[in-house]
Amino acid sequence: MFINRLLGMVSLLTLFVSIGCEAQSFNNQSAAFERAQTLDNGVSLSWLEQTWNKNVLDSNVITTSDFRLLKQLGFKCIRVPVAFRHFQTNNSYNPNLLTRIDQIIRFSHLYGFKVIICYHSGNLDENMYGFEIQNVINLWQMLAKKYYQESPDDLFFELYNEPPHMNPGIWQNAANEIIKGIRTIDKKRTLIIGASNFNSIYELSRTTPLNDDNIIYTFHFYEPFFFTHQGAEWIGDQVATTGVPFPYNASTFPQLNPRAKNTWGETNYYQYRTDGNAQSVKDKLQIVKNWGIKYNVPLLCGEYGAYNKYADLDSRCRYIKAVRQTLKTMHIPGILWDYNSNFSIFEGKPSMANLPDCMKDAISYHTPN
């Protein structure tokens, strides 16, 4: 009789533990879904990832006037890509860098923005795996301690911007290690993670979710790349063809730049007549949306936009509007790249006077009555 009672108590205890774990999992997942939706209408502040700018920490690039403007335009989330590795000496970081991040968080509190801190410009590859991952873990553990008191509803950690083209299994192992490192300190923070091959929607659609239920899965969307990165000097000859309209228009479509011949840019040139339209944008985003539905996980389009040096303004407006509207229809929050650099929505320095009417329409800005 005693043994039977003991076994019954053990079974009951096991049931309670199981129910408790399921409830915790549900709560974490539910929180991740709810928090993901608060990140919509976001924009990246291109500043602290500018490794080429020697004076990046010496000037107040972002001030209260910028936050007032962002608030006026209806943005709700600030993504802050930070080139932590660039500002690291041995095992410490430039204190001015942390001061700048604190400043952004403080301003965000003041104006009611959610904040994403993103690890940008890392050295991860398959050969540097062990050393680089430990370095990333150390950084996130330091930030987890520093910002432990910040509400998980307001501050998010994006673990690694655009993991490079590498074995996806190796990247998933790395992501799991980073997650475990953070969870030893902060079990409630919602983390943001993308797939290898530079946050590819295609790579993400081929993976399975990680072993943590408090994660938002991010991807970057610059399709068709032939349009969004036309003329981008850092890409190379593949995107040398400029004057590409959106959507595709046979009467204004440029000749293929000779430099792009025999590159994937030539393939994309001929494919653009079918890729360069809003329906193609929708079809591609549907790939990642289907993946999110399949695994019941929240999604975030962490970057979208168009290089503004060569694409004409109206085409850029039409493209941003097409992506933004499709994301909203699919209930995927989106973050523009970017506020004040070479993908900026402004014609000149950020200001209402420099925001074209077509871009106001693209981001759904309405003049107050």
C-alpha cells in the first residue's frame, strides 16, 4: 500500500513538473510573439557599425532632435547595430561605446521606443569558430549583466548580424552556445537570431528552430538584390548596372553594364523582368512566412530598403511601400535600413523638409490635422 501511494505521489509530481514546464514554454513563446509585434515600424540607426569612421565615437551623431523626428514619423523601434569587435582591445571595450549605447537606450525610454542591440561586423567563420564564439558569448554575458534590470519588453538582443555563408549546422551550434551563455544570466530576455548566409530567407526556410522558445527569428530582405543594391561599390561588378526601375519597365530598363557580364549580375539582369515587381516580393516573403507558420515561431524582417545613390526616388518609394505593405499583410514586423546613411529615406540630412512626399506615402506617414 505504501509503495503504491509513493508511486502515485511520484507520478503526480511528475505531472505537475511537466505541466509547469509546458506552461513556462507557452508563456515564453507567447511573450516572444507579443514582443515581436511591438518591433514593427522600426528603423536602424547606422552609426556604431561604421568601422571605417575613425571619429565615430567622438560626435553626437544621434541627438534628441533625431528621436523627436523618428517619433513624429511613427517609428516605434530602434535597431542599433554595433561593431563591438572593432571597439575591443584585449578583453575590454571602449567605454565611450558603452556610453553611446546607454545614451540611445535613455533616449528610447524618453520617447517610447523599443531597442534592439545588434552584434555587428564580427569575424565568425568556420575556421575562427571557437575563438570568435567565446568572444561573442563574453560580450553578451557582459551586456546581460549590465542591462539585466531593463525590461525584456523594451530591450532586445540580436545575437549576430548576418552570419556568413557557412555550414548551417555549425552556425546553429554557435547560436545555441551563445544562447546558453546568455541564459546563465538572463532567462527572460527575448533574443533575436537569423540564419547563416547573411540572414537569408532561403537558409532560414531550410533550418529548424533552436532549442529555446523565447526567440524571434530574423531575416534580411533585399530582393530583388539587382534593384536594391544597384551600383553598390562594396558589392562589385555584379551590381554595376544602374538606372534599374521598380517595378520593371521595359521602356526605361537600362542596358546591361559590360562589367556585369559573366557574373550573377548578368543572370539577374535577364531575370528582373519577372522578379522586379510587387508580386515577386510577396512570393519570396511567403517562403519565410510559411516557415514561421510551420514551426509556430515569431518572425522579424530585421532589414529592408534600397541603396539611394543610383536608384531613382520614385522607384525606391514604390519598393519600400511594396515590402512594407506585404510585411504588414503577413503580420511580420519590419525594420528599415536605415535612418541616416546611404539607404536613408531622406533626401539629405534627416528632417521633415527632406522627406519626399512619395516616401511619406511609402512609410504611411500622415500629416497631423
